[in-house]
Amino acid sequence: MRNSNMDTLDGVRPEEKILILDFGSQYTQLLARRLRELEVFSEIVPFSISKERISQIAPKGIILSGGPAGVLDKNAPKTSVDLFSLGIPVLGICYGMQLLVHEHGGQVRPSKNREYGEAEVRSLEPSAIFDGVSGLFRAWMSHGDSVESLGNGFRVIAETQDCPMAAIADEKKKIYGLQFHPEVAHTSQGEKILDNFVRAICGIKSRWTISYVLKEAVSRIQAQVGKASVVCAVSGGVDSAVAAVLIGKAVGPRLHAFFVDTGLLRLGDRERVEAILGQSLGLNVKTVDASKLFLRRLKGVSDPEKKRKIIGKTFIDVFEKEAQKIKSAVFLAQGTLYPDVIESLPVSGPSSVIKSHHNVGGLPKKMRLKLIEPLRFLFKDEARRLGAELQISDEILLAHPFPGPGLAVRIIGEVTEERLKILRAADSIFIDELKKAGYYSQVWQALSVLLPVKTVGVMGDSRSYQNAVVLRSVTSVDGMTAEWARLPENLLRRVSDRITREVQGINRVVYDITSKPPATIEWE
């Protein structure tokens, strides 16, 4: 059966919500995060969404994101919807503001000087969107075009030294444009501006809280599942644990949790998962050892996308085989998160797929089981807060993320038993030293990557020619962006010394100092 809820939020939306039309901005996901922090539900949709679809969703307001294109470009992304005729508030940000002007009687021209970075915004006239905002504030600019003239009822309500039309408004129609980015932390009063739009202008009264999410999710799962049984994949990580406990709360003993030993796990993972999920959470977990199957299917495969798709298909094969043993099993539950969806699917018109996650892009188009993904539109920190609401212990909730494909995407190139053995040992030392030094809880994710190259070294009095391993540690809130962690030099030295001394097959250790973007957190 084809999964029917891969690209929709139907049944998950609260009554009041904001739609974000994505034109490809690097800040689009950050914008959604900011609205969630204001306890307002927001959904990112392609800019090409139809008027009929908007009517079905019935948002309280629409925000047009920024984007890398210019409205004067030949293939500039444009919505086919007449935003002025919708009768709901609209806010255009950066490219979104220029599009509002360009499509409704105004003119946009290339700027003489690109305005990028912090700027001082001065409000010129009172406006609902600036209510309670000081007359002079810092804001983040990033644009190469500027509005030259307005049309269709707009008036200028703010300026900067280099941008005479930094904010515009049509108060009667409740349509606004901001040339700056209120969602970026550099905009000093951006949160207040966004709050004015969603609360005062759009009239959203409800609060999208985690307690609301829990109550609504349980009710939705019960309605979706009915009297059927659910097969749940658990890995011991935050996502699958929260999904399993949530579904268990909704359907009770009709939840059948399986832990699949893929052969791609870290050192001690199987034992840890069996102990934590069985003892701490009281889940009835059955372990399925499919390690030989996974490694056989991955033999000779080096391409990361092929790895993910092979692993995704194998997961489904294993689960469907186990589900056949369970009477009335109809659903397969997964702990898919919103960043997985965003990075795996082109949810915006100009955006491209970053990578396929095993439980998103790696799934086959046809499956016997129906998917149920209760966390699909939550960010990582929201999933953790939901887990706390479900009284899941910090031992699970504060654990670092571990990808579904496991060490297969931390081994660059072909996955073999020997390479897995080397990486497991190195990674175990890294995590052990982080915990000893008190840094494990201070970083968002730490991992080791085995490179497909060997380097010359000296061990004892002999020349060595062995593997190189990369250590990666980042700080983040939700995984959408991340900074490389500034770990102490003496800590890194201890890790390097132990790995090169204790792990046979490694003679070089390097540290990844790349942030996201431009890199992803995982290497594949």
C-alpha cells in the first residue's frame, strides 16, 4: 500500500496555524522555529501551493520567506495565488516583500550596493506590526535588490540608511513587507515583530504547547489505528523511544516493538537498548538479528544515497516479515522528525534534496504496512520535551542523535565487518573521554567517521600505513544548524592518544571544524 501521509499535515494541524511559503531561503526553517517558540503552529509549504490547497488548510496567516533569487530573474519563483484576494494577513520577508511589491503594482530594482549584515532600522509611521517595538532597532539585512516604488495601497513604515523602504504596510488589508529578517537573532526585536503579526494581526489566540501536542497526538493515533496493531522500530535513540512510548500510551499492548540488530551499531548498543527499553520504559521489545542480511546487501556499495536506500528497504523487509507473525498488524511506526523531512524532500520549490534519511527518502513507494509517524513535524528539542512530558528518563532524552543507517553513513566507502570493528572501537573511546571530561552533555552530537584513505605513520620504530579517523562534535538546538564544538586541546589529545594506541588499524586522528551550513552534521 502506498503511504498516503508522506507530504501532508492533515489531521496534525491545530485549529490555528501559519503557513510559510518557502522560496528557498536559508532561514526558512529558522522562521518556523521562531514561530514554534512563540507557541504558534507553523507549516512550511512550497511557494507553488494552490489557492484551493490554502483554502483547505485554512491558515490564519501566510508568511512569504526570503530566497536566493531576485524577482527580476528570468526564472524567479512566483506564487500563482493572488495574495491580496485571500482575505487573510500576509507578511513578506526580504524576497517575499519584493514579490508582493513586484506582483502588485510596484517596482523593484537592483541595489547599487548589496546590503548584507546588521543595519539600523528607523520606524517612520505607527503600524500594528511595530506595536511595542522601539523606534530604532538593529536588524539583519541580506538583499541585492531593493523596492523603488510602491503600489496597491502600500506605505513605507520603516527605513535604514541604505534602504529607504525597509518595511511597508497595507494596514487595511493586513499585508506587510519587511526587507530585513525578523527570524534571525541579529534582529534585536524580531521576536516581538513576529509576535505582533501572528497574535495581534492574524488573531491567533491558542497556544501550541507540548501538552497540547501530547493530548492531540494520542487522540489522533487512536483514531488512525482503530483496533489494529502497530509494529514499532526502536533503536534506543530519542526519536524512536519517544514515538514508541507515545504510541504505547495510545494503543497499549497492541504496540509491538522490535529492535533490529543491523550489524551497523556502536559498541554495546544492543545490550544497552535491550536493558533501557525493557527495564526503564517497560516496553515489550523483541530483538531481531538481521546483521548478516544488512551487510550482505551493502557489500560493494560505496555511494551514500544507495547505502541509505538499501538500508531503508531492508528495514521494511525485516519489519514486514516480523509483522506477518502478529495478528492484525497494519501499521509501521517510525520516529521521523521534521528536519529529516526537510532535508530529504524538496518541500520548497527551489530547494534540493540534501540527503535521503532511511525513514523518509529511503522507503519504497509500495509497502504492505501503513506508516504512522507521530513526531514527523516536530524538531529535535520538541521531541525531547514531548519525551519529558511522557516521563522518559534523561538517560534516553539527553543521548546524542544516532542515525537510523547507523555506522554505515559514518564509514566513507564500502561497509565491511573489519571497518565496522575499527570505527566502533574509535568511537567508543571518543564518547568515553567526552563523558569523563563532562563534555558529553555540553555538545549536541559527537561522532567518529572512518575515511577511505590510509596514511603513513610511525609506530614504535616501524613505518605504518593505516586508516585515518575524523572526530566530529557540534553544538546545536534542533540540528537544522550547528557549530563545531570548541573542545579543549588536552581532551582531544587524550582521545587521539588512546585511539592511535588502542585501536589496531588507525594511525591518524583529525578534528572536523566545519559548521552546518555549509556541511551537514553527518558526513554522509
